Amino acid sequence: MAQDTTVPKLNFEYWLDKAIEWGQATTLESQKDVCLHLPQLQEFLHQLYETIKHLGSTVAIQQFPLIGQLLGRLCWNPFVIGYDESQKTLMWCLCCLYSSEPQNAVELKANSWIRSLLCHLLCSSKWESNEAETSTFISVLGYTSADYYCHLVKNMVVSLVTELRENQFHGLNIQESTSASRVNAVSIFCVPLITLPDLIPLLETLLLYHGGSSKEILSSEFLEAVNEAFLKKKISLPESAVFSLWLRHLPSLEKATLHLLDQLFSIQLNSLEEVACVIKDSLLPQAASHPAVFRIVNEIFKNALMETDGTSEVVTIIQVFTQLFLQVHQNENKQ
């Protein structure tokens, strides 16, 4: 087989047979066998990841045509994904198979399947498991279920953040397209878990991540979900991450500006100080120091003036915003 000539030590068929034999580890015998083989399985998964991460999704699937069956079976084995290193490596392997620009129905279907598996892996870390086997496994380790899953998510986030930052530092060079696909996949499986507090460092790292590609590598669903959560104050992000979000995704900036206007029109504000507080809290005056942000915000304010025939409320909002913007600009010049 092709994989044997390229990486003889992978022993792919052996581990596929094992995954089929284990199933979902519902018997005591299979559970013991999984635990016995976990170190060797982790070594195999690491070798597999190192092999496919530079290939691109199409070549990886051509070289390992049964890789989907293997990874799928392992992802649904609670004793395999109960080990955080295996879970993390499975995630990265799946990300390598994700097509950032699917060309046909087969690749679209594969992407959908990969997203569901990635969400399953992270969601299984977010909520307490109902399976008695997994709960028993966790208790043997000396954890409560809640503590264990919290610890697992934190470890995964730290690991993902470290890898992304190292990738950014060293550059994407010849692996640019493959790396972009993996980053895109990571952003997608973050979407259902945006408001999970332990995920914030990963959100920040993704928003500040810029590969060598001229195209946006983060999914639009991710950017929209982060913006929505930020506007509704479900998450708190550093200013640099918010500014990067708006610069990479102008629809989010437009939505943030319209959200600010709606907010100011819908609440009773008794003083200019209260208006200033709401505007400053939006971070838009600070972000407007960037010319691209300023142009968008300015255009929306001009349209608001025209549509309302220059009502005093709109004029006041624009005046206060302008004062705050000038303050930020002056402070930046002093620094």
C-alpha cells in the first residue's frame, strides 16, 4: 500500500483493525485493551499527524484512503479521547483533512463530517459525560467529572495556542495552504463553544493570527460568532483582538457600529457623560484610529444623518464620538 512505502513504521492497518475491534469500548475486556495500547496509539497518531500535515487534504486521503474510518472510530471511543494527548492529536489530524476550498460534493460532505467530529471532541470536554464507563475512568484518575473536563479543555487550548504561535513565528513557507486549512478548521470547531471562558486565549490567538495567504483563513462563521458574542457582552476580549476582528471582517465592524446606534437610541440617557460612556465602551472610537475603520464608521454616521434629517440625537452622538476619537488620537500622538 502507498502508506507503507512512504512511512513503513506507521502500521496503519494494525491500528484500523484495533479500532474496529474496540468499537466504543463497551466491554471490560476492550477497555483494558485500549488502556494497554494507549502509549503506542498516541505514538502512532503523532507519526500520522507529522506525515499528513504537509500533504494537503487531497493527497493525505489518497495516501491513506481509510484514514476517515480510523479517525472516526477513535473519536467515538471514550477511553481513547479520555486521554487528552490523544484527543488533541486526533483534532489536528482531522484539521489536516479539512478542505478550506472544497471543489466538489464529496469534499463538502467530508468537511461537514470533520466539523461534526471536531465539535464532538470539544463538546465532550465541555459537558459532563453521561456514560458510566467514562465516569468510572475519570474517578479512577482522582478527578470529578467537572474538574477533569475543565482541565482537559485548558490543556487543549494551551496546546493549540502554542502551536499557532510557533507557526506564526516560524512562518508558513511551503506548507502555507495546508496550515491555512488547519487554522480554518480550528476556527470552525470553536464556533459552538465561543462563550466557553477557557477558550478565550484561543479566540484571541486566532484573531491575531495572520498567515502568508492573501485570503482570509478564518471562517466567516467564526468571525461573525465572535463579534456577536462580544457585542452581547458574553465574552471579553483584548482591544487588539477586537480591532483585528473588525479589520479582517468589515461586516462585523458595520454590525458593531449599527449596534452602537441602536443601543444609544433604545436606552434613556440623561447626560452627555452617559452617552460618552456607552460609546467609549464600544471600543469604536479607539478602533477608528485605523483609516479603514474610520471610513466605515464615518459612512454609517453620514447615512444616519441623512435618514433622520439630522435630528439632534444623531448630531449629539456624532459630536460625542468625534470628541472621543480626537482624545484617542491625541493620546496616541503623545505616546
